Amino acid sequence: MTRVAAVDCGTNSIRLLVADADPATGELVELDRRMTIVRLGQGVDRTGRLAPEALERTFAACREYAGIIKEHGAERIRFVATSASRDAENRDVFVRGVLDMLGVEPEVISGEQEAEFSFTGATKELVGRADLAKPFLVVDIGGGSTEFVVGEEHVRSARSVDIGCVRMTERHLVHEGVVSDPPSPERIAAIRHDIEAALDLVEKTVPLHEAHTLVGLAGSVTTVSAIDQDLPEYDSERIHHSRISRDRVREITERLLGSTHAERAAIPSMHPGRVDVIGAGALVLLAIMERIGAAEVVVSEHDILDGIAWSVA
């Protein structure tokens, strides 16, 4: 066993996994897994820069994570940064801050690398299951981008496109600094147009229609699962490997897009940091299911973090 720490810093959240990994047996024993909404990608789509307040929120989380990693005595650390820091002109400020606090330089990975990690983390437990037909299509709906990966035991093809829940919300649902609440049909149609255009791009290189099992990752998907199950609070164990039908995803998406901030915030399983962006995230999931004709999505709590942990081990 090797004790490893994996950090995934995305556009909307930063997450930590500390685990004991045994590459010989394929066993990953989770010691600590947590997520903090920091909205690092705040305004990046518009300004091209990481906002000072977004950096401070992210650095505060890094300081907390540094203490947890030290407490557990992780032997190896890998810090992966995704869409927002990839796009920002001032990403050097971000890199220096992380290095100072965690002693490791963040790797600003490509969308394709992100997809590889997501696929490994999501499918390692699923490959041997007789009830899930291969190939898998793993879809990781992030804040700034969404990754699409098709494969069996290994990745066959992958593509990253800029249709994350934060990016779509900021681009189409924010007017003069305020989120449309609820958004007009025209604003929803604009998001849908961007999603469909992105799916056209994905289909040029990724055989979406060849996949037999759709696996959905990240907060938008897991939150839709929690709503589907009417959970009294967010429960990772009940969400992990749950299944949601396309009809239910459609019902939930329409409900979220038709509700006010207060109504969404009142959902017991809703994280406060997702209240304004969950509608766009659910719409991305629905559009994907409709495009490929998926009857259901298998939800995974294991994702890029687990893939990063395996890469360290």
C-alpha cells in the first residue's frame, strides 16, 4: 500500500482524496474525501483572468487541505488543475500560491489528460460487472468544461469541450451580475444551442453512439441523483452507482430551470455553491442523453480524483 493524496482543482470546486493504494490488487482504500466550492472560474470566460477573490477562496481551501494531508502522512501528492486555470492569463499567480502551501506544483493538464483520469477513476469498479455493457461513455460535467470518453478497459477516444455548468450559467443566465431567476425560454434555448454545437464537435472524434453504458460524473450529475432519490441530505453511498432514467432527468431539469433561487436552495441535498449553476449542469446531462438515446445514466462518485490517485500510486 502507498498512501497518496490527490487534489483536483476545477472551475467550480476543489476536491481532495487521501487514500491507500495497492496497484497489485487494484484496491483503493479511501481515508478522506472532501469537496469545497471555491468558484475559481468566476469571470474567467469573460475576462480571461482569475479573480483575486476567487484565488483567495481557493488558497484558503488549499491551506485546509495541506493540514489534512500532513495529518494523514501521505507519501505522494499530485495536484491537478483543470479548465479555469488552463484558460487564465494570470495562472502563474495560482501556481505560485499552491506551491507555497502544498509544496507541489499544480499540473495544468489538457482536457484529454483530464478525460483519461476521469475514465480510470469511474470505470475501474465497473469493468467486470455483467449488468453493464461495454463500451462505456464516461461524461464528466465540470464547471468550465465537459469531458467525453469512450472505452472498454482503456480509453479509446476522448474530447473536452467548453460547456461546463459555470461557463454556461455565466454566459447565458447572468445579466448585470445577477442570475436570471428563473431564466426565460430564450436564455435556456441559448444554452441548449451551445451544448448542441459542442456535441457536434465531440461526435467528429468520439463515437458517442457506439457506447452501451453512460456513466455520469461530478456535482451536476450527483446532485440530480440526490434529487431523483429525494434524499434528506447528500448521501454519497446512496448516490454512488445509482441509475437515473432519461425521463426523470428531463423532469428534474425542467423543475430546476423553472424554479427560483430560494426554491432550489430549499432542496435538502443541494450544496449552496451549486444553487445557481445546477440548472445549466442538468441541461448538459439531459442534452447528452437525448443526443445518444441513453435510457439511463449510471452515476459515479469515483471520478478524476480516483484516477489521479491511481496515477500517483
